[in-house]
Amino acid sequence: MTPPEVRSGDVLHLSRTASVQFIRPITVRVIRVLADWHTYHGWVWIDAYELNAAGDAVRRRTLFLMSAGARRLAQRDRPAGAALPQGGRGRRLRPVGTR
């Protein structure tokens, strides 16, 4: 049986079934699969963002895991109003002279 392919954008729940390093299970969003990093059959290196309970990225990690042990989670779509405002730092900019 072929393990499921891990792809960019996947949201994965990683526990001890994916690797012994995950004593405390974590949830990650895959940035990219490091396909040029050679490894054992069924294992993969990934760059990913570790997610908190709200689904926000809190830490960037490079992880080695068995893809068959990773549990793919349904992706949550970002609500339309959740885009960052213009200005880049999370603040809403108001015209000068308004409160």
C-alpha cells in the first residue's frame, strides 16, 4: 500500500504514529516537501508552520516524518474579512483628521 502523498498546503496532525519525536501531538501546515533530501521509503522531510489551537502559525519547523502516520485534516477556509488590512502591520489606517 502506498502512503498518502504530502503536499504543500496540507494541514497535518502529527503524533507518535508519524514519528517518535512527536511525544506531544502538533498540527502543521506544509510549506513545501523537501523532495531533494533523500531518505527512507515512506519517510519525508517537510518545511511547515506549526499551528496553535486557533489555526495561526506560531513557529516554522523542518520536520522528518513517516507520511503514512500523518493524519490529514480538513482545511479551514479563511473568511473573506480576515485578510490583513493595507499597511502590513495589522493596523487599520484611517485618513488624517478622523478618529
